[in-house]
Amino acid sequence: MAKTPLTVAGAEMLRAELHRLKTIERPSIIASIAEARSHGDLSENAEYDAAKERQSFVEGRIAEVESKLGNAQIIDPALLETDGRCVFGAFVELQETSGTSNQTVTYQIVGDDEADIKKAKISISSPIARALIGKYAGDVVQVQTPGGVREYEVIDVRYQ
């Protein structure tokens, strides 16, 4: 199976979720199932059914997170020989040169599971990230977006 890139922060986030699921959620569900069983007939027990359904969801999520961590390639851009290039995990400051906005934005290029546009984290598989990989400050990139082609100038590349 192919390795999935993750930032150090993304890996820590998944580890924290896994820890929470195993130490808080799982014991809570076991207690809920025991409580529901004590109420008698399980065939018409809605509490029991809900607890079993929740258990199934949590166990599935535990398996999913363990798989993601097992297949993860944790990348710290600060440890790479990048020479100022845009790489996975880098923070890239861009200025839109097409259109009238000329706005400046900063994105971090992260793995698919970490992507969150509200936190300015874009997926490595997104069109803009693919266009940025390997570029240097001062380079201009064109990105095909649903709204048409946009042009950005790379202002700065940082690794934190």
C-alpha cells in the first residue's frame, strides 16, 4: 500500500484522536452497553441498539485512524533540503496577479486528511498545491479552478 504524507502536526492530531477513542469513548460505550443490558429484554431495547451502533462507529474509526497512521509518511519540511522550494508541509504566501483583487493569502500544503481551507491548509492533491510544488519565491503559477484560470505569484516559502 502506498504511503500517505502527513505533517508532524497532522500525525499528532491523529494520535490524539486515537488515544481519545481508546481511553474515553470505548470505555464509555462499554459502560452504556452494560447499563442497557441490565434493563432486560434486548430485542426491544433502544438504548442497547444505540450503544451497539455507537460502538460500531467508534471501532470503525479506531481501525481507520490506526490504518492511516500505519501507512503514514511523516514529513517535516524543516528537515528537508529544500533550497527555498515549495514542498509538502511548507507555508506558501501567494499574491493573486490575475483579476482585480491582488489579495495575498498564505496556505500550508498538507495531506488529504489534514486539509481545512478555513485554517488555510490545502491538500497536496489540490490543483493549487500541485501547481506550487517545486516553485520558488518570485515564480508565477497558473491554476485551473472551477471559476477559470487564476494566476498567482509566490511571495514567500517558509518551513515551521
